[in-house]
Amino acid sequence: MAKDNLAKEFRVKPQTRVRLRDWDPVWAKGMQGLRGDNLKQEAQKIIQRNLERLADAQELLWASDRYALLVVLQGMDAAGKDGMVKHVMRGVNPQGCQVTSFKQPSAEELGHDYLWRYSKSLPPRGGIGIFNRSHYEEVLVVRVHPEWLERQKLPANHGRAVWERRCDDINQFEKHLARTGTVIVKLFLHISRKEQKRRLLARLDNPKKHWKFSASDLAERAYWPKYVEAYEDALSATSTKHAPWHIIPADHKWVARSAVSEILAETIQGMNLEFPKLTPEQQKALAKAKKSLHQE
């Protein structure tokens, strides 16, 4: 796996038009010729190394208490979002990491503007927050199912312009977060329609995976072209300098996981964080405490 500038490899440049057909979901650069267990083993080595980097970086993030990290995970059904959280984040301290999975909004949430429920789930300074699905659902699934807008009790619905305005809202929302110390990493897990079919069938063939299958997965698959259009517009409109999108090839789960672990480790280490420097008074207090313990 190519390690240098991996984030740049998958980053969507601001103000560029995204066509998902131009992004290879089977990408495995640097792993040519590896298949099956060999691919998995090579990727696991990368993930393990990055888990160690992440653990060290998280401690610095927590100790410095100046920045927060928000990880936004999006993707089609069966793209591997849950597995990404499980495998890539298992090495971090759970006390400093929170995962929020957004389902259909509650009655309380529908009584507020559509960004309200996402705002109150943001990570605190020093913490890592993962949005498993996110505020982007408001320009994705709600766009594919525009009848859901009626539940949001908006003053007016102005057709297609509503999605452009929402993308503008999201850009301003994220710009505000970036200005106030939240570093945002946005990851779109790019799976092919063929691979999604294979994974859905695998769930149906394995009794231990039946709980993961929902009839709605099949129903949503029928809207694949509309989701592709919605994602292309959203990725194009909201990949900014302060919060760029990364399109992660997701047909090989372990390639996707190793790539994401690399990007997250690079991101936190790129903050150039340092442990807080002690004042002379604090250093004296530590020396006094150490002397007291030795004299017991």
C-alpha cells in the first residue's frame, strides 16, 4: 500500500466536479497481485501500525485540550461503515471517543432545524467524534425521498434549489467548526453496485448475519442511480479546503480500513500537538510529590 500522501490520493479537490465512475472502488495500489488472505494480512499490518500511531496521537489530542476531531462516515448500504468503526477505532481510548449513528429523526429533532441534532452530538475539545451517517443525509436520503421534507415542517419547498441551499448551510456549519478548533475528516466509502449485491447476498446466506439484513436495504438499492447523482452533487459542492472529502475505495474492506487508518493517523499527527508545558510552580509541586513518595 502506498503510504506517502495517502490522504491526497483520495482527496476531492475543492471546486471540482465529482463523477464517481472516475473513482475506482477496487483500487489496491501497492497491493497488486495480492488477493484474499494475503491482501487481508498485508492490510492488517498497516492497520496495526496505524492503531499504535492513533493511540499515541489521541493521547496528545486529549492532553492538549485544544482541538477536537470529527470523522464523518458516509456510504451506500453495505459499504462497511460499521466494520470501519469496529476495526479502525478499536485501538483508541473509548473515554475520548464517541460514535453517533443517526437514524430517522425523532419528533423532538423534527421540531428543530435539521442541523440541530448533529450540533449537539459534536465531540468536545480533546475528543474524537465519529458520525456513522451524518448531516449529509439531509442532502442524500432526504433528496432521494423528498416526501420526507414534509415531516420537517419547512416554511416552503423550492424544488431543487433546496439541496443547493443545504449544501451552502453545511459548508458554513463546517467552516464555523473548523474556525473554532474542530478538525473534520470526511470519508465516503465508495462501493460498487456489484459488490453491494455480493455483500447483501452474503448476509442472506449466513444465519449469523441475518440480523444485519433489512428489507429497506433492498428497497434503497432500487434507487442506486438517484443516490449516485445525490452523492456526486454533494461531494462536488461540499469538498472544501477546511473540510475536504476523501473517496475511499471500499470493494476490498481491508484496503478501505488500512487507507482510513492511515488518513486518520496522518491527520492527528499533522496537527503538531504537544503535551502541555508545566509552569515552574507545577514542576516544583511534582518534585515535592516525588520526594514525598520516596520518603514513605
